[in-house]
Amino acid sequence: MQFPQWPRQAANHFRQRFDVHSLQFQLTIGIAAMSVVGISSVTLGIAWKLDYLIISSHKKQVEQLAKRFSESVEIYSEMMSVDEAIERAIAYLATEENSIWVVRPDGTIARSPSLARGGQERLLLVADRQATPIPKVFRIRESYWAICAGDLQVDAHTVGTINIARNITVDRQMFRKLLWTLSSVSAIAIGVITIAIAFYIKKSLQPLQKFSQLTASFSAEQLGKEQLYLDSAPSELHQLENAFNQMLERFHESWEHQREFVSDVSHELRTPLTIVSGYLQSTLRRGSNLTDPQKEALTIASSEADRTVQLLEDLLELARADSGHLHFRKEPVFLNDFASEVVEMAKQYNPDRAIEFENSPELIEVCADFNRLKQVLLNLIDNAVKYSPSDRPVTVTVSRDKDRGIIQVRDRGPGIPLAQQTRIFERFYRPDEARSRTTGGTGLGLSIVKTLVEGMGGMVSLRSKQGEGSIFMVNLRLIDSNLKKVQQIK
């Protein structure tokens, strides 16, 4: 048996349209629920009170009619027989709404004309079995009756049982219509109140939404430049605004101290480590009398010194970028010739690895810093060589997509898991710590690539699939031909 899909589709659409965990949704539902409870309680209270008043009024009229009937029989019995007095009283007090009948001791019944016409056997039966001296309301088929019954006495002698029934069907029907109208008005009022509440809460929460948007747009570079300002916000949000701005100021100071520390330490350590690396290499070149263990130890020390110097160079590069001292000399660069030259250079650095180059048939000219772009491409190629098997080639491709020039560096390595791809350009982030140690990675190469590419007005992205390798793409804006002509005329 297949169940219809529309309930699930409707639920998914509702979850997409409304965030059930949001403060706006929860406040709206909570206040709307309180409104429903409040208005429903008032409606039910009014309905109950109105119904009580209507029933009480009819019961009181039935009691008064029973009293008047007894008094009338007493008066008429002084002038005629008891049976004639009963008939006269019934004729005097009975109406279409009020039915009166008296059951004599011998079982005979004196009844009003409305009962004499027949069709009221059910009424007589209910009254005979359930009626009491205190009036009660009974539903008989589609009608409602207020009925009471008691002994009829004349001169302290019981002459029969009096039954009085009042038809209250019309009033009950009017009450039902009134109740339906009241319920409809309450439902409309609840709907209007809910919509008004939703709009009011949405407007009231706009400062919070603005607060969220502004905080999401802040970056480390904006800590000392931007502050949060909320207009027309409640005093509680202004307090939050002041606290947040003070926190930003503290973060800015901490960030500045950290950058200064990294820059100073990197600068101070680079020179002595470079000297140490030079002495180690010199010792290795001239150390003909060194034993094999000594050569191995010096080789390892020299390699680690070079790696540390490179790490310090990367840190200095990032420190200059953070402080705004990283300058770019942008000029027209033909990606075709540029990439071909860098690939040849990379082949010389890696003579044992296959590095392929796929050129574009059309000339692609972009605006970039030649040396910085060379650093970016060499870094990506070096990264691809380190993280791909030695028997698989690394491919560099130059292409064009609308107004963008694209350089792709593809490896055939193990690929990067999807969960780690969003963090691959973070500083010191390395997906595989063990492999990074063996390849000498520091976790700063891709971060520097991203910084340099964005500094030239471009974008760098990654497309990777596990088991099939990774593709790093550098996108740079093409030089507008019209703008180039204007510059040549000038």
C-alpha cells in the first residue's frame, strides 16, 4: 500500500520556508498560542454564561407557570368542579410554547390543545419517567424542552400530577447560531492577531538580524577599522552593541600583538638560521674527512634548517599581507607563455617527475604581478608533485572562460575528502599530518597562494574527488581590449 506523498512534501516545504528553531518562529507560535488560549477561553466563558442565562430564564418561567397553574386551579375550584377547574386553567395558561397536562388519579389526562393534536408521545413519556419538581432541560428528537412535574393539590388534597413543558428549541437554535458566529469571529481575530504578531516580531528582530549580518561580514583585517552600529534598536541591543565593539577592540589589539610577534620573531630568526644553513652546507661540501653518520646528521640538520628558513619566509610573507605591506606590481601577462616558462622551470626542479602542459589555442592576457603569479604556480606544482604518485603526471592547463583566464594544476593523487576541502586554504591546516611531515609541508603554502591570488584580484578554488586526484584553479580577470587601446593611446 502506497501512502500519498503530499503530506511529506508539504512538511518539507514548510521546513524550508520557516526555520522552526528561529526565535521569530518560536515567539510567533508562543504568543499566537497564548492568544488562542485567551480568546478561546473568553469565547467559551461567554458561551457558557449565555447558555446558563437562557436555560435559567426558561426554568424560572416554567416554575412560575407551575405556580400560576396551581393558583388558578384553586380559584376556579371554588366556582366549579375540580375537573372543570383544571380544564379552565389549562385553557387559560397553555400556549404553543407552553404545554400543560394533568394526570388524574384514575389515569385520565387533561391536556392542552397542542398535546391533543398528537405527535407528542415521546414528550409525555420523558416527562412521566424523568421529570422532577425542579425544571430540567431534555432533548427530544430535534427539539429542546424545559420540563417539570409535581403534585397538584386543591384544599390540601392531591387531585393529580401536573406536568409543564416549555419548548425552548428556537432559543437553542439562536444560541447555536450565535455560538457559531462568535467562534468564527474569534478564529478571524486569532488569525489577524497571529499575522500582526508575526510582522511585529519580525520588525522587532530586524536589529538582531542586522547584528548577525554585520558580525558575519567582519574579518580579521577589519577588526580595527569597523564597528557595529544599530539604529533604532532597543536599549538591550545597544548594550550588546557596546559590549561587542569592546570585544572587537580587544581582539584587534590581540591580533596586532600576534602579528607583530610573528613578524619580529620570523625576521630575527631568519638571519641566524640562514647563516647556520650556509655553514652546514659549506661543511658538507668541504668535509671530505667526515664519517657517514656525521654526513647523514649534517644533511638532516641542513635540510631542517632550510625548511625552517622557508617557514619563516612564509610567515613573513603572511605578516606583510596582514599588515597591508604586501604590494603588487600588476602588468599585462600572457598566461600561455608564462605558464609554459614556469612549467619548464618546475621540470628542472623535479627532473624525475612528469609535468605536462596543455596550452590554449588562443592568447590569454590577464593583469597580474608576474613574480607573485610565478610564486603561486610554482607552489601549486610543487604541492601537486608532493601529493601524487611518482609514476603519475602532473598536468598544468591554461584556458579561458568568458572574461576570466584560468590556470589549472591537476594531480592524480589520493584526493581530498569533501569535509576537508573548505579548510584546505587555512593557515597551518594539513589534511594528513603524517604525510605532511614526510613531504616537508608547513601548512602555509596554500594559504599564501590564496593571499597572493586574491591580492591580484583573482580567485583560487579546489575541485577534488577521493581516489581521482585534485584540481587547483586560479582565475584571473582578462584585460579589457578597449581599455588596453585607451591605455596605448595615452
